[in-house]
Amino acid sequence: MRYRKLEYYIMPEDAPMDLNLLCYWLKEHEIDCHRYRHLREMYEGNHPILHVPDKPKWKPDNRIVVNFAKYIVDTLNGYFLGIPVKTNVQDEAQSEVVHEILDANDQDDNNFELSKIMSIYGSGFELVYLGQEADVRITYLTPMEAFVIYDDMVERKPLYGVQYYRDREGTLHGMLYSRMSMIPFTDKGGMHILTEEIKSHFFDGVPLIEYIENEEWQSAFENAESAIVAYEKALSEKANDVDAFADAYMLIKGLDLDEKELYTIRNDRVVQVPAQMDADVLNAVDVSFLSRPSGDTTQENLLSRLKTQIFTTSMVANISDEDFGGSSGTALVYKLQPMKNLATVKMRKFSSGMNQRWKLICSSISTPLNEDDWKKFRYRFTLNAPQNLLEEAQTAAQMAGITSRKAQLSVLSAVPDVGQEIEQIAEEDGTAELKEYVTER
């Protein structure tokens, strides 16, 4: 599918936004929505194999969907955010405010859904707004219902954000967000801006934030889409061959059968040869099935190669593979390395979006946070990878006396906070060296 670059949503900073320009951007976005709909259908299992022309009624016509697109998205995001990202704030008072906002918005779930949207469409959106009680609210949006327009400067700062939808009658309702105001619009009675309802959103900046999956705005499965379509076609044809074999034609030589006898053969699956038939005629009788050439080996090789290609191209590990679960710790690291590389890129893009989130929240008068407090926030991502605790424990044991206790404990994934673990050991053992380390820390 053709996809667009960021240049299509760029305009000069000093160019005024008017109704004509807004209509232009809405039409441009609707063009992009064709691609977004296709990507959503791929994730939901509405694949091209279901829409190929019907075969003649006398031919088997299987349509098998193998939803690798959903598997790729869900596996990547389970690995990336299966363990929720932590927002660390050093100041205790600030930390309390931050976690109250996160808890009030159920942000762990919001983050996961936003990350999934990014992987499906190549980008996703987050809207920060004030609730009815002037509390900070955060929600996620798909790129089918929102877009951001950037300035033409090097930094590409957001100029406007647009969020819209159509009701059951097909009427358009939307909101245009500038850096200071939110401006409602509708096409009910003709496209127009509801000037009497324009008001401030109370944030310093456009409160619609775009999160991107990668710099190319590509879906997690987009590069593997052609292989997925080919896999489903090959598997469906293989199922057709199985059906054709099960319904193979019977060849009867040397016997004259009437319609009733043919009906009996088809239903009772019995072919009766009269006993009084002489030897020459009996030898001429032949009953067999017509069989077509088998391409089973070729089909299996194709399916195997396509499946490998799907996971290689998408860079997502096939954790359902039989050899995956029995891999050693070192082999597991190598198998997960491509997906780790993907997650690392996603981590940086997600952190950039969260910086914009907290920059907006800190600029609001609805929180006691200062305008620059967001610069002190740190995000900790923990990849949800399977761990071989036995190998880790053996490695840690062999490090005793060679490295520091801190380095020894750091190889254990079961120890989330090494410093806290050392403090606990010091309390239990009363070891002088550990107490001294804790004091220094």
C-alpha cells in the first residue's frame, strides 16, 4: 500500500488557518484513511484471500486466514509493554502528583493500547485535556480520527491538531486544536466553525500528540504483508487439493451401471461385481480412483519458506516455534535480538511522545507541577522477555569473588532493584561490608 510522508502535513508557521485550509487538510487525511482502513482490516483478519473471485461451484474453494498481522503486533507489544513503563520522579511531592494522574487515567492500559495502535497504523495519537472537574485527562486516538499539522521549520513543531468523527447520520463533528485554543467545527448545515464555542484548552501547546512507530510511519507488519498474503493463498490451495483428493472421481471399466447402481456406490461406498461373470469379462473389470499429481512437497517447502520470510522481514520472534522454548539463554538472546532492536527504536519514539505529554501537563494551571519539571522525569522500560533463571543463577554464583556484589546481583532478572536487594541482605546478615556499602549509597 502507498503511504505518505510527514511533508503532507506541513505548513508555514505564519500561514493563518481558515475554513478552506481546514477542508483541504481533511480531504488529504481522508486519502490516507484508505491505507489505515486496509491496515486495520489486516489486523482484524479481513484479508485479501477472503475477497478473491469465487471459483466454479464444482471446485473446492477454501479461504484460510492465518492472521500473522495480529500475531506480529500483539507479540511485539507484549514484549515491549507487557511490563508497564515506569515514570520515575526524584522529588517525592512531584512523584505523588505524577502517579495520581497516571492512576486516575489508568495509564498503563492507555500506553499499551496506544502502542498497539502505533504498530497497526505506523502512528498513534494521544489527547491531553481537562475533565469536568478540571483534572488532567489522557486518552488515545487512532490516525483514522486525528492528525497533526507541523510547521515548516527544522524542529517540526506542532501547529495544529485535528480530531473528528461522523455520527450515525453521517454528520461531521470535530475539534481544531491550536497552541492556545480549541475550535469546534461541523458540516451540519454546511461546513463551518462554531465561533461562539471557541475556548482555551489551558495547555501551552497543541494538546494532540503524535506517537510514531518508526521514522517511516510504517506498520509493524507492513513489510511482511505480501508474504502473509502469499502464505494464505498457498495454504488455501493446499486445502483445496486435500478436498479434491477426498472427492476424487471413481473410474469403472468393464461394467455397465444404471443410475440406481451409481447412487448405491456413491452412498454405500461398495462396488459389487456379479459372481456369474465369466473370467474374460471379470479380468476386464477395473475399478479405481482418478488421482491428480501431488505437489505436497513443493507446497510444504513454499509454506515453510514464506513463514520464515514473514518473521524475518517483520523482525518479530516466532515464540510459538517448537525450538524456541528449548533454547539456551545465549541462543534465546540471539533469537530475540531483532525484536529487541525494534523495541529499542519504539522505546525512543515512545519516550519522545511522553516528554511532550508531561511538558503539556506541567504547563497547565490544573497541576502543582512547575513548567520545567518534566525535564527531570525518567522513564524505565523493562522488556518482557522470557528468562532462564537457572543460567542466571549459575552465572551469578560464578561471579562471586570476582566482581562486586552489585554486579553479581545485576545479572539476576528476578532482582528488580539491586540496591534495595543489597539493603535487604545487609539487614538479614548484618554484614559490615554491606552496611558500609548501603551507607555510601
